Amino acid sequence: MRLLRSAIAELRTQADEIPMSSRFERVRDVADYVEELANRLEAGDADAGRELYPVFGATSDWDDASGSHELGNQLLLALTPYYYPLTRPC
């Protein structure tokens, strides 16, 4: 959760320009979305982790909003178990 809170804080310090995103109109919209999903994840909703994963992927919403590469990579790694579960049904 610490990394997600850092990501939200980083986005909130960015200029609220229009990102190169088809999903969000402003950087603050990306921050609001990440915050909503972080709150759901903290409350135990594992689906929120799956929804967060693509936000931090390469050439993703995070990149479009000018998020730092290092934090984005750390979050992608931390969220991988939600997107690619270790045990998959056959």
C-alpha cells in the first residue's frame, strides 16, 4: 500500500495536464482512479489489484501521466500476483 500511496502523491504533484490517454482526461483523474482502487485493495478486494496492474505497465496510463519509471516498475512487480496468480485453475 505504501507504493500505491506514493504513486497517488506523485500524480497529485504533477501538472494537471491532459495525458496521452484514451481513458482519462486529466492527470488528477488517473490519481483518483488509482486511489479508488488502492482503497478497494486495502479493504480486501483482490479484483482491484488486477485492475491496477495495467495502469502501471509499459506505455500505460502511468507513463501517460508522466509517472516515474522506477515507481511504476516497483508497482508493476508488486501487483503481478494479482494479475498473474501463482495458482491457475486447469
